[in-house]
Amino acid sequence: MSNYTVLLVEDNESDVLFTKRAFLKAGLPHRLQVVTNGRAAIQYLSGAGAFADREKHPVPSHLLLDLKLPEKSGFEVLEWIRSSPGLQDLHVSILTSSSESADIHRAKQLRADCYLVKPMSFAGLLEIVASLDEWIRANRIPPASMWPAESTPQSSR
């Protein structure tokens, strides 16, 4: 098992299942943790409540964040992350079904590292997961990101 943990924040059960399958099929050694709403994401990241045990719920190195979530939106979670000492450098990939330019622009303003539109096929998801692995291991932003690597918020940190 790798020492990297990826936190998936996704409320759609099918998307969670397909992402877990893609991690397995791609042979990723990274630990995948899942929470299903924005409030739980903040609790997980802050180690609060049910997430206090860092053996069971380690601090992630990467976050896959949906935008349209119950309780707190992905944008609210991202704002919280970027204003939280100790989490400001957390790698955050937006993984959403929205390709609206307003959402892409806002994610960039809030310093998401990349913006990925959920693919329509499992094969497409496998490609994204494989590129995520490359990002984790070699710090290369996934090529499917909606903005070029040289203009990512990460490069300006």
C-alpha cells in the first residue's frame, strides 16, 4: 500500500462505485477514502468527530472534489481548504459533471489545481485515474484538466 491517501468527496453512489473500480482496475496503490457531502469533507480534513482517528482516516495528499454536494458545496469546501492553515497546499482536483465556464472560472479563482469533467465512459474514468496516479507520483497535472498546466494555480504557489 502506498503512503498516499486520496479523499473522494462525491454524493453519487454510482460515481463512488465506478471510481473505486477504476482505482482497482488501474492498480493504484493509493488509499481511497470517501465522504458523501461537503460538511463531512471538512470534518474529515480537520480530523473532527468520526474522523479523529488518523490511522483510519489519514490526512489526504490529494482530494477529488465534486461541486454539487449536499450540506456544503464543493466551492465552499475549496474555500475552506484554501483558508485553513496546514491545508492550503492540499492538491485539489475538481471532478464534476459541470463543464460550465462559470464553474471552471470560479474553481480556478479558488485555486483548485485542476478541473476534470466526469467522463461518460468507464474507459474515460480509467484514463483520469491513471493520470491522477501520475500526478500523485510525479506531480504532473492530469492532461484532461480544463486549463493548461503552466497556468494552474499550483504553479503560482
